[in-house]
Amino acid sequence: MSNPWTNPDRLPADAVQSLAQFINARADIPDQSAAHAALVDALSPQPGERLLDFGCGTGVMARRLAPLVGESGAVVGVDISAAMLDFARTCGGSAQLSYQQSDGAVIPTPDDSFDGGAMARTLLHVEKPHEILAELRRVIRPSGRLAMLECDWGTLAVDHSDRALTRRILDWRTDTIDGNNWMGRQLVARALAAGWQIDDISVLTTVGRDETTTHFGSLRRCGELALQNGVIEQSEHDAWVGELDSRLAAGLFFASINEYIVVVRR
């Protein structure tokens, strides 16, 4: 299936705006905000540094980073989507924050331009992740570091009485929808193949027990997409989602998923 996240500019204008608003709103959900904070901590921005946020989207991470480099530093958000960058510019931010458009094959900046960089849930959506990692290694100076955050949908655990149906829905979603959903577990090998050195690896396990995390909406979407694409029947969809609803109402809903932060150094 096509992945709308690969290049949002291919979407109709109203769909792009909806996606941008969704990205910004999702960043305020506590589990998402905690993941972004962990990525910032892993990068450890310093005053005066020049940092890159690749795949910046609406600038959520870039706006976190900019105040940390201070007036003498700079943060450049880079994204494939002109529409996302336009939206990012409307969100404000400090004076040292700027944006550039690039698909990552060639980032429009000289060699060794950045002290470090961040990348949040980007590689799973790009068509040529090895080229991206190699190009990032070109523009980040020697000994500079790159902090990457990627989810791994293969680690999603959901408590449900119908194990076979749950596996069918989740395995199909992992293998089919929205890019390479095993990217989290592939980060280390892919970084090494692009010439990076591994500095640190950490795991973020997010547990969802109610609607305050992103899990419940994501699982509902899994069921809807599986139904729309003929993976399950209407009766299976209704039974599967119905049990999730019942568990939520009874305080028995449980889901968890792993995200991985890998810090590499040139």
C-alpha cells in the first residue's frame, strides 16, 4: 500500500493540512512528548551548536531543540514536504530556527556543516534509508553525533482473548501499512552499514491502559484498515474492536510498544 508519510505533498491540500494538524496534536500526548524529550536528552544539545532535524515535518523536534542551542547556535529543520515546512513556519519558534526542503538524497549544505542531528520516526518512511544515513554522515562533522528514534510495530503487545485474530490484524498492519515497521530493530545494522559508530542504544516501552496514550486510536485504525482491505470480515472487526472497547470501559485495556533510540557518531 502507498505510504502517505513518504511525501505528504502528494496528498490533496486538505489531507496535508489534516496530517500536519494531527502531527502537532499528537506531539502533545504524554507518551509522545516523553519520547521526544528522551530523544533530546540522548542528543544532549549544547549552547552554540548547529543542529539538524531531518524529517522535521511540522517542526515539533526542531522547536524543542532551538532554545537549547541558545542565541549563538542554530537549528535547521529539513523535510521532503514543502507543505509541512510551510505549516512549521506558522508555528513560530526562536530566531535561530530555520527550515529547508530536501528529500535527503542531497541536503543543501556543505560537508561538516552540523555538530549533530536528530531524526524522529523518519527512516521507516523513506524510500532509500541507506542514502539518507550516508548523506547525514556527510553533513555532520567528524565526531558529531546523530540521535535517531524509531518505533517497532513488531513489538506491539495487546491483551485480547482472540489471539489468532489479533495476530492476523497486527501482523498485516506491521507488514503492510505506513512504511518499514521493523525499522526500530534495524537501526543499528543500518547505521553501521552507512559508516556510523554506535554510541548508545536505549529502549522506550510505552504502556497504554486508557485513551490518554496513542495506543487505543492506533489499534482502532488497525481494525478499520484491516476491514477495508479485506483482511478481516465485518463480524471479526466488530468482535475485535468491541472487546477493546469493553476492556477500556472496564479498566482492563492493556497495550505496549517499543521504540528505540540509537545514538551514533561519525
